[in-house]
Amino acid sequence: MNIEQISQGLLAKFEQCRLVFWQDSDNEFTHQLNELSINDSAGNKIELIRLDDVSHFQVKERIELLEPETPFLLYTTFAPNQPERDWLYDIRLYAESFYADSSSMILNELGMRMEFRPVITEHRAFFTNKTRMNRLKKLLPENANKEELQLALIAASLNVDSPTFVTILQHLIMQFAQFIKETESFSEASLSKNTTLKDVTSKSDASKSNNNLFTELQKYNLETAFWRFANETLGYDVEKVDSDNGYSKNSDTSLDSQQKLQDLIIKLLFTECYQALQNSGVSSKDPMLERFTQQLLPIILDEKGKRMIASTASVGMNSSKRAMAVNIIKSLRESRSMAQDYNVIAAEVEREFELKNILSMVKQPHLLQSVETFEYAEQQLIILLARQINELEQVDINKIISHRLTTHWTHSSHNKNGTQSNYAAILSAIKAAKQFYTLKQKYIDGFYYDSAKAMYQAYEQELYLFDAAYREFCENAIKVAHNGSDILKKTGLVNDIETLYVDWYLHDLAISWGKLVDNENLLEQWKLSGIPNQYEFYNRQVEATFNSSQVKKVFVIISDALRYEVAHAISEQINNEKRYLSEIKSQLGVVPSYTQLGMAALLPHNKLTAHIGSKIEYKADGVSVHGHENRQKILAKRNGLAFKASEVLNWTNEEGRQKILDARVVYIYHDQIDAIGDKAVTENQTFDACADAIAEIKQLIERIINRLNGSRILVTADHGFLFKSSDVVDSDKTAMTVKPQGCVEAKKRYLIGENLPQDDYYWQGKMAATANLSVEGCDAEFIVPRGSNRFNFVGGAKFIHGGIMPQEICVPILKIRELDKKQQTKHAKERVSVVPLSNPLKLVALADKIELFQASPVGKDYLARELEVWIEDPEGKTVSHKQKVMFDSTSDKSDERKRNVIIMLSGSGFDRTVTYKLMMNDITQPNRPNLLQSHSVTIDIAIEDDFF
């Protein structure tokens, strides 16, 4: 500032008062005072008094008594004395103050009080750049204090958007992760697990310069302030170590900030993992936790600057600093933008400190249920669940897996090896395996029924769940294997489930079913009372729909090889939608249970006939049923049309409506499962095809209702299927070595012809009995193997159909209709209600448990609900971490529908006289969150541990 600018500034002050104090603490303008000569607005010369050179008492006498009208400029380079020792204190109260130093001018520009001049002076280099100043102005809070000013300076220096220590630290951690990716090494920048701070070998100066994350803070003298905030917020400090000459020194002088940051990151991770283990139920006395104590926050030093390990271990979550450390790591892990950087750092720390050895000491899966810090915790949990699956209760496994499916590693797109995360699939496979084991225990004595009808109905009602559990297990196990993991094989689950499914379930089911078929001569009269036959489908299902309602058009989706249990999954998913209602039943499929015969049975007809030449041909009322054009001809007689599913899905709205405008019946043929399963090169993808079929059929249903104005839909199949994942062995084959005489069609699971032989190891029958074929055609016969066997002369295969196992001939019928608004209200499933079990709620620690209760089981009337739970203060400020909890229990037992939630408070100074709120946000549909009713909470933390 030049003398002219000073003069103008002083004159402005003298407009307000004849007395102006000028404090030049930095002694910048002492030599320019002699150049200063100014008059006030009245033309009076302004007298200069150098306060540093004269008695303040004499000054007081002169300006108040001797010259009460004279304007005085009172210049000093010293701060004023305390009021009780300051002769001029009363004058200062009414006089004006003037500052001409750069620090004061900066404060004026920022609109801050002059008491912060020392802060500006300390970081003077920061203010030489206009861009930085503009960033600072945007970040600086109104009426900022010293701490807020320094945080804003740090944030502006690092180009961080929010001037909080947590945000700044997270920014540096992400930058550190990038450094690890670039160097592909953690050891170069981090502390070895076997060294103290004094043992750290620094990198070269050039390397430090290129990779130092603290360069900007060092330029502006903000480094010390950053580490002070680290201490105040997290309790991070650096222990004094003994130097080689025997004298104690603070290692802070031998450790640069980047190395300290690495050390802090390690301690943050260890602290969060330690607390998660305790939250899971690991005793504080467990020897395993001793492995963590050296790395825990807050760090407590004794009077000699040495770490007090015992005190550190005794500090619990009533330390706001430890709570903050935990919440910082949780926030990093759960942030979409920071999660991948978190994975990089966590993986390196896990490797460097050989945490696999520590976490392997946990022997009960529930003791890891809250641990997300390191990926190996997920792996160890999975190993324990798989190994202890038969000892653990279904409800306990479901609770653990339900929770883990909401956590980090199951949602992380890539793990530390760069491959797709398998954990959701592995956990889903374990859950399905446990469902299979639980069902097996229920039927441990076998499958015994009084009649074939009773066993068929048992399959409809419950036995199909064996096939569903097996499919879900295999679908996920295959996905896991394709992604490069063999954990399910190593733990023996794959082999055990396969053996139980093939050698116990299918084997015993086949024996029981076969005995009933033989005892009742079922193949001679293929009927079960009360269960419609497949060849009656058009009359009993399609026409009956017209007869019972004001329906003008019926859509029929026929999905090749849509097994009953797969259709059941579709029905459940549809019933979870508000607008639709699905009812599932079944029909007794034709035998042999294969595509051409099944498709023929589903078409409208008065009679079906078989015509045997070099091959077999079926006709409906004299018209061949083979091929799309022939099916069109048959349907046209009933004012019907036939389309492929791919056509329907590709129609525009108008195009589709025009094509079906005059049709009474629309058949839509869908082929996904059979197209994949019935080919040797793709049969291993059968269960993936089932998942695709479920999605595609749901899409077809929505397309029909939403775009084609359909209101009645039937979904059925030509046949079901059998599938096993393991290779076909000799015991799977029927002892028929050659194709018998009279056979015109020989497949894996059936033979068709005339005058076929009979024997005890297979069934032989007439299709007039099992498919209601008219005698006007050929008297077609069939042979199917007993049980789930194949014919060895055509080669074995994993995917088969054609026989009479329940999985093949229990053919689904889904009846789907659109609901009007009144019906939607009545039918709509509600999300389960969730309430706290305690009232009023009270938290007595910074990490405390709240028990929440799912009021109803998920099922026919209620849907699952995922909540995000946290605590707010009366002003609506979030004062805890947000915890995700899934409520999806299907149990009728109320005790099994309870969920414990660990609330992690952040901050300190909670007031027991103030009412806080438990907030619950429904995030089941992430794009449509729904804030539920809050509940009052009292926070009464008797003692906080941060007095150390």
C-alpha cells in the first residue's frame, strides 16, 4: 500500500472520529510515517503521536485535556495492554481503528474481524493468488472462527469443495489411493507392520516431490494446522521414540506428512474393524483383539510422549474421536465416488498386515456379521457359513445373509483382484443350500403317500421347493465358478448338494412315484381326479375364461419347458406388483412329455391323431400341428392368431393393436429354456435360461396389458424338465442297448413307435391313454425309462424331458389378470411394518443397539422392506451413521423377525434433556425413498472417554 492509499484510508476514519489508532504489528510502515502529512476535512492538521516512544498517561492528558479538539493519529507497532493496565483503554472504546498492513486488508476483503490478523500473517503466502482467494471466499462460513478459517484455507489449497476436516481427509485418502494405483505398491509409501515410525525409510527427495500430497499445505504453512485438526478430531498423535544417542525426540520431525497420512489411514481401518468386531459380539477380552491395540484411535500418550496401550484398548465407543474414525471409514466405503479407492487401500492394508491370519481366528459367523472393513472378513464369514451350514438354524443363516446382501463387498463391482465380486452369488447359493437341507430334514424318512394324486398335490404344494432350491443354488454356484472362484467347491457344498439332489431326492422321489404309478396302473388311465389333463387345456382354460367373464380376448403364452417351480417364481413376482393378480395351478401333462405332443395338446381340437411313417406326425382335426403356419390354421378356426414372443416384443404399440384387433385368442410361443437346455453345447446354461425366461415372460405380460390392452393372460408350457449339473454316469442310463423294432423316434428320455417291446426296467404305454389320441390314427405307443434315467444308445445329457417324473408332467397354468383400481387397493401387498421394540428409546453409548421388529412375515400379504436408519437432533442434523437394514423374514414366529441395529453416533456433547429422533427411510426402491414415522430417542451417555 502506497502513502496515497494510506492517506485516503486515514481520512475516511477521521470522518468518523478525531482520534484514530493505527496498529502496525508487522512494523511495515514505520519508515513511511515521515512522509505522511494530512489535514482533516476541516483543514486541521492531523497530529501524529508514536505511542511506542511516549508515556501513555501523558498522551491521555494531552488528547483529552490539553488539546480536546485536535485530531490525533495514534501509531503503534505493539498490541494493546490488558484493559486494567491500559491508560488508553477508555479512549479505544470510542476512537476509530486503522490498519494498513496486508493482513488487515485481506481481513477487510473477507469481512472478518481483526483478531484473525495472526492467522492471515501465518499463512500469508496463500493470499498472493486471486484464484485461491476466490475459492476461499466461497468456502468461508459466515462469522467464521479461527478453526473454520484454517479449515477453509486448507480446503481451498487442496481444491476441496467442503471446508470440514472429514471432507479434507477423505480427499487426501482418495489421492493416496491414486498414488498406490500409480506405483502399484503400498510398501513404498506406507509403514511396515514390523517397524516403528523411526524405522521408516524415506523415498528419494525426487519421489517425495512428485508424489507429496501435502505440497500445497507446506507452501502456505498449513501442514501443522492439518495435523492439529487430526488430533482434535480423531485423537491422532505421533509417539515420541528414542533416538540412537539415547535422547528422546518426537518422531514427528523424522516423519513427513505423507507417511503420517499413511499411518493415519492404517489406524482408521484398524479402529473401524476393531469396533465392528465388538459390535458383532466379539468380547473385549478376546485375545484376537489384542492384535489391534497398537493401531487404535484415539492415541493416548503419557507424560513422556509414549503411547499408553492399555488406556487405548479400554477406550470404547464413548470416545467421540473413535466414533468419528469409525464413521469416516464407513462413509468412504459407502460413497459411490470413493468406494473403489477405499477397496484399493483396504486391500493393501489387509495384505501388508496379514489380516487374513487375524480374522481367521473368528470361528463363529455371527461374530463377523457387522465387519465390512476388509474383504477377507467377507471370505471368512462365507467359509464359516458353508462349513457350519448344518449346525446353524435356517433363521440365523437367513438373518446373516439378508444383512450381508446389503453391505459393501456384495455390492462392490470389483474386488481387489480386479474380478467381478462373487459374494452376493455365494451368499445366495448358501441360502438356497440351507433351504434344501431344511427341506431334506423335513422329509428325512422319505416320500410316502397314499395315492398318486396325493403325491402329485404334495409336489404342487411343497416338493417343488426342492427343485427351486437346487436351481437357485446351481444358478449362483455356476456364476461363482465362471467368475473364477471355487469356494463353494472347496467347502464341499457343490458336491454335497449335487449328491443329495441326484442320489437322494430324485432317486427316492422316483421310487415313490413309480410305485404309485404301478400300483394304480396310472399309464393305462392317465388321470388324477380334480386335476385337469393338458389335452383339455383349450376347453377348460381358454374357453372357460370367456364363459365366466365379460372378456373379449384371451392371450396364451406357451413357454417351452417352463417347469412348474419356475412358473411359481413368475407368479410370486407378479403378485408383488400392485396392478396384476396371478393364480397358479397345474395340469397333468401328456406322455411322452415332449414338445411336439405337448404343443399339440394345447391347441384347440376335437380330436388329436398320430400318424406314423418314417417319423411321427400329429394332427388336430386333420390339420398337422407341426410348424408355425399350421398352428395359425388351427387357431384361425377359433378366430385365433399365433405369434412368436420375439415378434410381440418388437411391435410398436399401434402395430401390435392392429395385428390382434379382430382376434379372439392370441397364442404367443416363447422358447428360452428348451432352446438352451436341449443342446449339448449350451445345456450347462439351463438355469441361466430359466432366469432369462422369468424376466422375458414378465416382460411379455407387461407388454400385453400395457400396450395391447389385454386383461386376461394364461401362461403354460408343453412340458417340464429334469436337470442335474453333474455329468451323466452309467447308473443314469437304462439298460437298453439297441433301438427296438417298431420305434420311429428315439430320444434321450422317450421312444415312440408301434408294437414296442415291454420290460421291467422301463414303462411302456399307449398314447391314446396318456395323450387322449384318437384311435382313428395310428395306435402310437411309447417307452420311457423308470425314474430319471436316460436311454444309453442316444448318449447321456444333463437336461432331459419326455418321462413321467413330477418335474416333467406337472405342467403349470398361470392365470393372470389386470385389476381395476378398487381391486388393486384390495390386492396390493403392503411393505412390512417396522417398529422399535423399546419405547421410549434410549442410547447410553456412542455405539449402542436398537432392536427393531418386523410386524408381519413376508409372503402372501406383505412385501420385504429395506430401511436406512439414523438419529437426528431436534434441528434435523444427522448425528449418527446411516445403517441399512433388510426386513425380509418369512417366519411366523415373532422372535425370528427381530433385527438388531447398531447405531453409531458421531460427535459429542449429547444432551439427555433433549429429545432426539430415530429416522427410518424406506429405500426398497432407491429411486422412490419413503420417509417413515420417526420415534423419540433419549441419548444419555454418562461418561465420554475423550478426557485422556
